[in-house]
Amino acid sequence: MADIVTPEQRRRNMQHIKGKDTAPELFVRKLLYHEGYRYRLYTKEIPGHPDIWLKKYNIAIFIHGCFWHRHNGCKYAYTPKTRVDFWTNKFKKNVERDKRIKERLTETGVRTIVIWECTVRRIEKSFVDKELFLKRIRIFINNHEQSLEI
């Protein structure tokens, strides 16, 4: 099936996809700040330049888009029907890079939290989910687990 837009239009569309300050990131940052957590953004102090860095707790938080980072079993992690080889290779590299970054952070003693885009979408719609989400983060911070995936 052919693309419904011209290559020039597709290029412009892709250029407008943000890598920083996305809606899910802003939502999570607002929740954390409201709870009293202070953080740095995209710090280069540690490997992987996490979206949020809780320096006080030595925790790196990554807010992953389900499409780009291949959230298993998620409806948003579909593969486009055109240029399948290109997309498969692109997604494979993204997943491998995420794995390498997580391993490097573990080696340096940094704890990690991965928050998926679909989780944020669900939380935005429900007060109950917000409370459970914040409770899971508080428990993780107070325990000494190495990683958390929400």
C-alpha cells in the first residue's frame, strides 16, 4: 500500500515529532513536582541522558514511547506496513540501545524507572491510577530495588 502523503509532507511530519518535553513527560514531571520530588532534565551527568534525573535518590527515569521503544504487547507498538525492513531495523537498534543504557546505569549504581506512554495515557484519565502510580514510585524510591517498569 502506497503512502497517502508525498515524501516532502512525510518528511515535514517526521520533523515535528518531538524528542523532549513530550506530553507524557510533562504529565509525569508535573505529578512528581506536585509530590515534592525535585529533579533535573536530560542531564548529561549519567549515561543515557534520562528524561528525568532524581539526583537525591540516584534514580534515572525514562518515559518511553511505546511505538519507538517497542512496548511488548501494546497496541501502540505497531509496525508500519511500508518499508518494513527499515522500521524493523530501526526498532531493533532502539531496543538494543535502551538495553545497553540500562546495563551501564546498573553498573554505575544508578536505579532506573521506565514509564511507558500507554501507562501515562491511562493515568491521565483516572484519579485512582494516579494515586497507584505515585504509590508505586514512592515504594520504589524507599526500597532498594534496581529497576521498575510501569
